[in-house]
Amino acid sequence: MRGRDVIPGCTQTGSKAPKQWVQEVAPTHLEKGKGCRVWDVDGNEYVDYPMALGPVILGHNYPAVREAVARQLQDGTMFSMPHPLQVEVAELIVDSVPCAEMVRFGKNGNDATTLAAKLARAHTDRNVIATQGYHGWPDIWTAATEMDRGVPDAVGRMTESFEYDNIESLETIFEDNPGEVAAVVTTPMNLQKPTDDFLERVRELAREEGALLVFDEVLTGFRYALGGAQEYFDVEPDIACFAKGMANGFPISAIAGREDVMRLLERDDVYFSETYAGEAMSLAAAKACIETIREEDVVDHLWRQGETLIEGYNDIAAEFGLSDYTTCEGFGPRSSIQFYDTDGEMNRLAKSLFMQECLQRGILFSGSQLPSYSHDDETVEHTLAVYREAMAELADAIDAGDIESRLNGPPAGTTLRQRTGEHD
């Protein structure tokens, strides 16, 4: 593969790497997209469900966004002073997001989540960040994971992890770090709904302890509701971070929150500045995208189509007697299909075979389902028909005990180095 010679991992995004797919079956590069469909460099067409990992919420090459960007391109993309679109998009977010009183822009989710932690520390004059979920690659977040090589130990001592839907694990962090926790940073929704008023209790606990509550809405923002998961659950954080879903694939992010916290960015000693944060094409895309979501039934469509996929998949699994081996979990706007072995452990071979059968029938399947506004009824019906055929193959392979021998390439999870005998 040419990319391996010049690009570490052959990708700019870990979840798009060749090892995430059944190699020699899946395409390595996608060249074009329209609506809910994409084409690889060989011209093969697929129905897209990862949708670029979530940013393409309306559909590839969506007319309203494309036309807004084309108009802006004629006038220019970068300027020596702020473009008016900065104000217009900020006003849209303030009008749409419950916690938003002021807004600053970045280019990706990392910018927003890391700035949120910095603002919380500046506001509270504390250092410890309590974190749950994935918030990007910067040291402050990876210090709390197994991906911490290259991160100073001192950074790790300022990041403490807690479990979603486990208020006791968060209470322990406050008990172990009295008066030192600056912020609680959490993804407000995962694949399961919170129970026992978890988010409300997190909100209350953070307030009692003098810490800021930060919702990472990079994925949930504009997808679960116009105002994000905070609107859906009616729990308002102090700060929220957005990126995927706000510009239909154009690179932009936003941090929005309380005015008293956001105005810290006007101080000379609280610094955040990016040359490209005010780039006008992405702002034009964001304005067109958010206006479309606000004016049309985009969110309802995502819920409706996604729930049809979830229910349909689980019905098919039951039909073939595989409910103990595979299940679709989550909610309409975002769901994930899991595969298990007889011990209840994740089964990558079963996932790989199902993935292969979907790919060979024109469905770009990676496990995640992130429907867009362009996934119409006919497409969803076709997808479920393909799932039924793939499930039949998987059921037969489980019964015969020969899943791996049916794969036409290395299973998902096999790295390029492992394939060539090198150490990963």
C-alpha cells in the first residue's frame, strides 16, 4: 500500500485506518460522496453508515451546504479581520443551545474540549479534571488512558477518570481531591441511557463542590436534539463542546457556555488563538447546516431511521437465533452493533465476517450506525435486506464453526505490521 510508505498508519484518523476493516475486502480510500452514498477509487458504490464518523449529518455534498460554501469561496476564505459569519453562527448557537451565552470557534473537537478544561482551571483556580469518555488526543485526556506514552506523569496526576452512570465513582474523585477539582467533563449520552437521574446528580454534585460541568457534545450536538443532549435530557452544563454535526463535514468546532466563564478569554493571561478558527467557508457551512437542522425535521428523521435500523437488526438476529451473539445498542441518531462469543467477550471474527458480507453487498459497515438526513426509507429497507443476508452467512458459519476460514482477508483489528511479521 503506497500510503504506508509516507503516512504512519496510512491515515490521519485512527478509526479510519485500514486495520479497522477486513483488509483486501474493504476499500482503502474513498473518493466521492453524494447523499448517503460513497464511491471508492475503483468506482465501487456503498451506502455509508459511519458518515465520516458522524460529521456528515445531512448527507455528502448536501445542496444547501455546498451552495453556501460555493458563494463564500467566491468572496474569499481567510481575512485579516473577523468575518461577519463569526457573529451570525455564534448567534445561531446561542439561540439553539441551552447553556450557550457566548461562543468561540476552533477547528476540531480537541480544541474545544481542551479549551474547556483550561477555562475551568482558570475560573476555579484549581487543577484536577474529572473525566469520563473520549475527548480527543491531547495529553490532558490521554493521560487518563492506556494511550499515555509520551505524556508526562505530572499531567496524569491532574486527570482523574470516573465511570458513566456511576455517581459513586465521581464522588470518590471529589473525596480524594478536596477543593481541587476544576471541572467534571463527560459525554452526556453513550449507547445506554443514564439511570437514577445520573446527569442531574452530576450537575448537582459539581455545583455543590464548586466545579464546572462540561458536556462533550462533539458527537451528540445537533444530532440528538437541535440543542444537543443537554436539551434532550434537560440538564444544562456550564460549558459545552461541539464539532461533529454542526457543519456537515467542514472543519469547525465550538465551545459555548456561561458568559462569566467565556469572558475569561478576553484576559491577557488566559490564551486561546488559532489562525484558522475564523475560516469563512466552514462558518458558511455551519450556518447552512444549523439552519437546515432548525428549519427541517432533521433530528426527527435521524431518530426515526435509526430506530428502524436498531429494531430491524435485532429482529433479524432473533430470527436466526443469534440474539446472544449480536445486538444493536444505542439510540436512533447513533447506534452500534456488537458481536459476542459464547463467553460474552467481543468477537472480532464474527464482526469481520458480517462486515465482509455487508461490504460485498454495497453497505459500508463498521459497526457504528450514524444515519444522516439523506438516508431515506428505501435505503434503510435495502440495508436491512443486506443485514438479513449477512446474518444468514454468519449463522451458518457459527453453526459450522468455520468463521475465520470464510474471511477473504485479514480480520478487522489486524494491523499492517502484524500482517508482515513486524511488531506493532
